[in-house]
Amino acid sequence: MTEEASSVPEVQVGVIHIIDDDQGFRSALEDLFASVGYDVASYASTRDFLISAQPHRPGCLILDVRLPGVNGLEFQEQLRREGWTLPIILVSGFGDVPMSVRGMKGGASDFIEKPFRDQDLLDAVVHALEEGRRRFVQNARYLDAQNRFKGLTARERDIIKLVVEGRLSKQIAHELSISEVTVKIHRASAMKKLGASSIVELIRLAEAIGL
């Protein structure tokens, strides 16, 4: 790292996770982020991270491309398969740039080449934490909507799916071979269970789970 870091305009919500087998490098990053008010957690290995970190908290991950046992790109793919949503900033030496480019194509938020300026890393972290917060909120909405939809009866789910597709009550009644009044009763019951006071809210809930 080079140059002194300037302060960031606003401390972002979330934890900065650092995975690097170099204790000195981890300590330097911990001091850097602590100096501007961030919450930091560091790990010597991917195993330590998986044991200690909480997957559904907002934050970001600074990940060294070269790690013993598993490289950063392999671990990035593992996290994706396991449902982690943390934005990842890859840190690489000069020879690892092609790997880092592949990491970016695989969904990494950024990659920083060593040696780097402190402020460049801070800027990347601000962006990653913002993205992490957005993903956290999106995931929370998805889980909430998913839980609500689980409370619907099979008939209510069928009707809501057709409502979201833009079908009118008369069309739904014809397709399901029930009366229009029955459609409206089931729709009202489903919307009450989902906490949706309008069709617009209903559509947003459905979109949150990809219905």
C-alpha cells in the first residue's frame, strides 16, 4: 500500500471481510479500515471465513487471488453456489491480473492490483458496501415474500399467478372453471395474507420471488 488514506465521506453500514494468508497485510488493512470507522473481520484462510462469517449480513469481501489450497476464483465460485451475496473485491499481484479479469467476469465487484493506493481500495470498498446493502435488502425482501407465499392455498397461488400475468377476474374464472365471485374471494384472501393492499404491491411481491 502507498500514500496516506483520506477519510471517506460517510461510514457505510456492513462488515468488511478480509481473507489473506499474510498476517502483516491483514493487519495493515484492519488498521486502514478501522481508521475511518469501518467494522472489519479478517481471516487467514477461506475455512476460517466459512466458520466465522455470517452469510446474511451486509458487507463485502476482500479476497486475495492467491491463497493456499484454493485460489480466490475457486472460492468466489463456491460462495456463489452456496448462496452468499457479499460483493467481492479481488486483490492480486501483477501476474494474477488475467485471473482477476476472469473473476470480474464471474461477478466480482472490483479487483485491485498490488501495490495499490489506500484511497483506491477505500473507493472500491465504498462501492462494494453499497452494492452489499442493496443485495442484503433485496435478499431480505425475497425471503419475506417467499415466506408469505408459502401461507397461500394452492388455489390462491394459482389465482395470484394469473393476476400477476395481467389476467382479468373473468379470464381467470374461465381458465380455472370457477365463478368470478370465487376468484375475487380467493384473490382478496391471498392479498390479505400477503399484506398487499393493491395489485401493484402484489406484483412487487411476486417479482421479488420471481413468480
